[in-house]
Amino acid sequence: MSPMRIRQVFSGRRDSRGERASRQGFTLIELIASVSIISLLIALLLPAVQSAREAARRVACANNLRQLGLAMSAYQSSWRTYPLLYEGLSTSDGTPSGRILGLGDFSVHCPLLPSLEQGGLYDSINFSVTTANVIPRMVKVDPHLANSTASRVVVAAFLCPSDPSAGSWTQDGAGTNFRANLGTVMPPSGLSLAPIEGHNGAFVALRALGPESYLDGLSNTMAFSEKPIGNIAKGPYDRFIGYWWSEPGALYSTADVLIAICRSVGATPPHYSNIVGTSWLLPGMKYTTYNHNAGPNRAVPDCEGGWNGGDPPLYSGSFAARSYHPGGVHACAMDGHVRFVLNSVQLSVWRAAGTRAGGEAATGLD
């Protein structure tokens, strides 16, 4: 190629055949503009994609919780009662019974397994053994060795896909995001100095309740709600996931006083745990129960009450419903229907929905 031809090509002038030389690639300004536009599009689309994924996870979460409600209705159809807390052995006539504090402690979730197409898993649980490592004041509860294998089976119906820890398991076993409702703090009665907790909710220790016990109505009494799983053994206190307690614990007689105690924690509580919800097989607020003392996703941290010092708490304390869903939590009523309760729900309405026979109006949840 002659020098004249080369100059014609690079200058963009027509060659001897009248053809204009084509220019290859982008200029620097064009490249920067293209990258900026692509980055802007990604920034606009990414939240939409994340929102769509969360919407799908939220639907799956509600469906799993609905399956739990249907399983509870199936259990009631078979036994004429709803499951009881700390269920253990059955009586000679087949009626469910329970024992407490190491003498056969099992969650409400266990008797629902056959109705969740988990009959084989239910049959593998040894309900005749005690729960291990029950120490006074420190009530440390682990699955018995006879149930260690069963406790580590991940049950999809017990999980909410929005929780990044869903599906994981620890030495406690496989976890659950869905907790059974224990109600609210009841003032002391008779000669008792301690508040009566866990007696006005959907489930009661060692008592199998029938539909007639829910005077507020099955649709107005919450059976289950959500709570994140925490499996971090070490690290700073997580106010959203974990809970704290003091030794000796602060005493209280009303839910409002308990909430004030829970609020009083500083950045570093005297004792705390970020391991929660890590076993669907075990009972207690550490694993499978919650209450309605504080509203859903409120800034009030969970705390264990002074009437039951130690880790983990069984009854005493405030353990609120929480979730990773923007704006609220799912809750399943005793009649099996699931609703999404906003964080802004009035506390009085939320507490009313937590009791089965308080005579309060539970309107305004939706």
C-alpha cells in the first residue's frame, strides 16, 4: 500500500474507488457514556430484581406457615384438641400427655409432623427419653442422643426462605422460623408473687385445649408467627436476633414493666445469646415459642425475665415476633388462615390477638 493510500484510509477520505474508510471502536467519551448508562440501568434494575425475589420468598413463607396451620387443624380433627406444650408420652388410651423440665420436653411442632407428610420423621423420634443437660437456673436443654439424628432433619414447612439462616443446623439440630404463641404477661394471682406467663396464649403447658377454650374466636387468636434463626455462637450482641438476661434478673408483674426492663440494656448486655430458633424439636422461647408482650419487629430487644433466670428461658421474658420481610411479619391464626401484620399495628391490638380468652377486640391486624 502506498503512503498516499495509507493517508487516505486514516483521514477518512475516499480512496480511488470512491469508498470511504470505516472508523473502528469507540472514542473515550463514547465509552464513558456507555458505561454510565449501563451502570444507571443496573442501579435501577437491581432493587426491582431484589424486590421480586423477596416477593417470591414472602409468598413461599406464607405458604409454609399456612401448611402449619392446616396441620394443626388436622391434628385437632384427629385428637379433638390442639397440641400442647412440652408434649411427651401418650396415655394408655392414646391421649397426648406431656412432661416438663427434662422429663420428656418436646415442642408443639413435633406432633404436627404426621400432618406435614413427615410421618417417618415423627416415628423416628423417641418420646420416652428425657431431654439432656437440664440444670437448675441454667435450664440448658439439648436433644437427647436418641433424637440427635431426627433433630437435624431440615423440615421445609418450618422455614421461611427470607431468612438467610433458614435450612442451616447446629448442635441443637435443624431450626424453625415459626414459633408457637404463649400470649402475654398475666398479673400475679392468689399467693403467687410471679406473673403467670404462658397460660393465656394459644398453647398451654401440659394442657390440651379444644376449640371451646378460645373464647375470643379461633380467627382472632394467633397460633404461630415468625422469628429469625440465629446460629452465631460468638460475636457482638445482635439486638434483632438475640436476647439478653441479667443475674439476678429484674422482677416484674406486668408486660409494660417487662418491656421497660428489656429497653434498659446497653450496647453490651451482662449476658446474651445470639443462638435462637436452632431446634424445631425443643420447647421454650429460645427455640420454638414467642409472645405478644412487644409488637412485631419493634426496637425493644428480647430479654429473659427475672422470674426464670438463666439460659435458655422457657416462659419468662419478652420474645417478640420478627422477620426479614419489609414492613411486618406473617401470623397464622388458630383457624389456619395466614395474614401479614404490619409493624405499625397498635400494641393493644397485637396483645389482644395473642390471648385466647381475654375478651379484647383484635380488630385492626390487617
